[in-house]
Amino acid sequence: MFKFNIPTLKLATICAAGIMVNLAGSAAVKFFGLPIYLDTLGTVLVAAVGGYVPGIAVGFFTNLFGSGFEINEMYFGLVSILLAMAVAFFSERGYYKKFSTTLMTLPLIVLMTSFFGMIIEELIAPMNAFYSVDRVQEHFLNDFFVELPDKSAAILAMFFLLKIIPPELTDQFKRLGKKQAPLTPEMNSAIKSQRKFVTSLKTKMVFNLLSITLFVAVFISGISYKIYKESAVDEHIRIADGIISMVVAEINPNRVDEFLEQGRKAQGYSEVERNLYKIRSSNADIKYIYVYKIEEDGCHVIFDLETPNVEASKPGEIEEFEDSFEPYIDDLLMGKPIPPITSDETFGYLLTIYKPVYNHLGKCVCYAGIDFSMDIITDYGRSFIMKVITLFSGVVILVLAVGLSFIENNIILPVNTMAYCARNFAYDSETKRAGNIERIKSLEIQTNDEIENLYSAFVKTTSDSMHYFENLRKAKIQVAVMDELAHTDSLTGIRNKMAYTETTNRLDADIAAGTARFAIIMIDINYLKRVNDTYGHERGNEYLINACRLACSIFGKENVYRVGGDEFVAVLVGEDVARCEKLVAKLRGAIDKFAADTTLEPWEKVSAAVGVGYYENSDGTAEEVFKRADKEMYANKLAMKAVRTS
């Protein structure tokens, strides 16, 4: 079990002191308004005296605490870590013992911090993916001349402080974190000569540590990016849906054919076109707005706005369907709503929303279309990934540095010194045997024996792994929650069209396996538009919720799906199919009761057309059953004289 001993406490205290020196320097700069940072003196001093791990820790946590956990500042923790590594590297090789060699390190350090600082700024900034060479050079030079006095002040101050710190204090500091007494020159030379065995063991352990860290980093980065992109697309859909509703409001369904035939010669055409231009100018992400009448031969242009890069089609011209619309052509010809479409084809990466325009008879006379540019999502997505990579880079370096130090001090060095003592154990005389014992005791390995040492390594690896897998578990829970939300209709709380599509996929699999037995009930709510227009959308929502409750009370909530604005589907499988006829009769009876009840408000009643389709052996897919149910529903709607008006 890990013990927080006195050397560890001293090491933590010195690192904390380094962090405080950095924070004090940063505070002084802000107070006096100095043109430099002065937040790295503690980092370079601790790295020069203590080596890689303490220096990296001071640089990392200084940036973490000094930024106030401000994300935009935390990205530059990587620069502080690289600075600590460079100073530790030069210190190990004696560069800071002389003033001349200290000066030699300054240009290299300033070049490194300037370069990586500039790279980070460029990568995390959105919409700056492609700078010119001149712009990058200017950015680098600006950073270089800012870094030069700052890093020069820190390195020179470190040099003079090292001169006044007693050597014995420096030696004690370097000993902190070690798990055994200093080696004799003879033992140290012998162990270094056998370094090939140490390298082999260390390489395996470092590779495992790096693999786990990178796997978790990549996995979490991928999940984070997926969640970000889905949220960004959903937000664009919400905005685009509101704008397309404004476009639909400008179109008079009774004049569509007139506008199609006469174009700009038709009275009022130009006024509508001007209003559409105003709508487009309201949002910079709108690339195209158009109004089409969908026919078998393609899209007949009614309105198409001019854009700088694409010549607008004239009224009456026919546009071919894009490839991304192939799955929805039948729905478009039938005047049905279609879901938002994202595509990257002729006109770029776009989010396209089509909304039908209905006349007073509820017939779709045309579609209003809007294309939203998705380039900003791609650009911000790149910036997002770069930010995640930058943050993880600092963490990975810190984890690897701590891991390497742990492996060297807790496993490699103790095992090899014990192996050295065992190989050189002399049995010639009592004096030599006593000398062997004293030599082994002089190691003063903190783990006491090899088993405890292996156990300590196992505890650390296990705790790290549990930390990573806990993050993985939380990520999976988050994904599961989002998946549940994606399959639930926000208004009614029942499953949505996505869930219905998955159900039909399972039914198709049952059909292919020859085990299918199901029925599909199509329920189309009547008079929703009338309720919305007369009493408002809140009453319209109540009307839909009442209809949903009625359907769920009869068919069971788990069997009912909302597949459109006013369309619900119930799916009965297995033994429940035998009850389908009675349940449908019960639903129609309830609808008749609502119609006869004069005490209810219009939105408290439920009127719906109902159609049923039963699976037959000749059916190849569930869609064929659905179409029969839809056809019967429409016949029922005609009989009720309630052709859709919403």
C-alpha cells in the first residue's frame, strides 16, 4: 500500500513552492502591467535542480491553477511542460554550471516555446485553418520577441539562484523520490553495464502505459467529438426549421401554379421574392433558399434566389434530384414531410430542410427548401479536436514522466541492485559473507523486498486502470442516455420515428427468417391544423398528447410510435395480433364517443383516421404492411371527410 512518507512530502512541498513562485511572478506582472509573463521561474528552477518529473509537474499545475481552470489558458500548459523538459535536459548535461553555456541554451528554449505557442494558438483557433506563410512568420516573430525577454529573465535568474543554493541542498533534492540509498561507484558502474536488460523491461512497461493512456485519450476524444457534432447539427436543424417556417408563410399555395407558369411576370411574384431575400440575409449560414414543385420528372422551380457563386434557376425550369434525395423521392411525390438531410455533393457540405406547403384542402402544392452551410461545424470540429489533443498531450506527458520515474525508482533500480548483490555474493569467508550482508542492507530499499516492490507496481497500475475504466464507464452511460433521448419523442414521451425504423428492421429480419407475425396500425390525427390555427399551438400540443394517451391506453405505450407531426403507428406482434381487430374497434368507438360528447372542448376530443395492415406470407418487408395500413387509413379519412389539413 502506498505510504505518504517524509521524502514524498518534501518533494510535494518543493513542487508547491515552485508553483507559488510562478503564481507570484504572474501576479506581479498583472499588478505592475509588465510586458512579460514571469510565470516560469519556479518551473525552470525546479526542473534544473530536480529533473524531469518535478519540473513537468510544476509547469503543468502552474498552468492549471494559474488559469483559474480557464480552458483557453490550460491549452498552453503543454508549452510549460516542454520548457521544463528542455531545462532538465540541459541541466543533466551541465549547461547551467557556466554562464556562457547558459546563454547558449536561451535561443533554443525561446525558439521552442515560441514555435509551440504559435502552433497551439493556430490549431485551437476556429476558422484559421489556412494561414499564409507571411502570416505564420509574423505570428511566430511576435511570439519570439515576447518570449525572449520573459524566458531570458527566468533562465538567468535560475542560473544565479543555482550559484547561491548550497550543493548539499541540491543533492538532497535530487535524492527525493528515490526508494533506496545512493549507489557506490562500483555498483553504479556495474548496473549501467547491464542496461540492456533494464531497457527491455522498461520498454515493455512504458509501451503498456502509453498504449492505455493513448487508447483512453483517443476513445474519449472520439466520443466527445461525436457528441459535439450531433449537438451542433441539432442546433442547426432547430434554427433552419424556424427559418423555413418563415419561408412557407410567404408562399400563397393558391398561386403556386400561376407563379410557376408566369414567373416574374405574375403579380406579387417580385414582392414574395424580395421577402425571401430578406429571410436569407437574416442568417449568414443560409446558402440557398428555393421553392420547388415536385413532379416525376424532377423539381419544377417556382422560386430560386441568386447567389454569388451559383446562378439561380428560372421559374419553370426543372432541377434533377440530388443523390442524397433518392430515399425520399416517393415521399416527396406524395407530398409528405421528409427529415433533414446532410449532404456533401455538388453545392458543398449542406444541411437541407424541405417543408411542404399545403393548400386549404390539405394537399401539398409545393415544397420550400433551405440549404444551411455546415462548413462552420467542420471548422469548429477541427478546432475542437485540436483543443482536446492539446489538453491530452500535456496530461499524457505528465503521466508518462511520472510513470517512467516510478518504473526506474520502484522496479528497475531496486531489482537490479538486488540482482547485483546476489551475483557478487561471496562465500569465501565469514568476513566476506558479513560484507555481503552489509552491502545488501546499505541499499535501504523502501519496499523491503522484491514481492512488496512488485505489489506496489501492481497497485499503481490497477488504480490507474480503474481510473481509466471509470471514465470509460461514464462515457458509455452518457452515450446510453443520449441514445435513449434520440429514440424518444420530446412532446409525447413515446418512442419516435427512429425507434420505429429500428422496429421495422427487426420485423424485416423476422420476415427473412420466416418467423414474422405482426400487424401495423396507422393512426392519423384529424383537424390538428384547425386546432392550431384556431386555439393556438399549445392547445394543438394538448390535442396531440390526448390522442397519444388514447392510443397508448388501447395498444400499450410500448407499442406506439410517433412517426410524424400528426401520425402515430402501433405495432402488434405475436399473440397480440389476434386482439388487433378488437383494439382497433375499441379505438374507433372511443373516437366516436369523443365526437358525440358536446361537453368537451375541441382540443379535448380526439378525431383520427385508422388503418390496419396484417403481415401476409407474400410480404417481403414491413414497409409493404405499413403501406396497406396507410392506404386503409386514408380511405377511412375520406369516409370521415377529414382530409388532412395539418
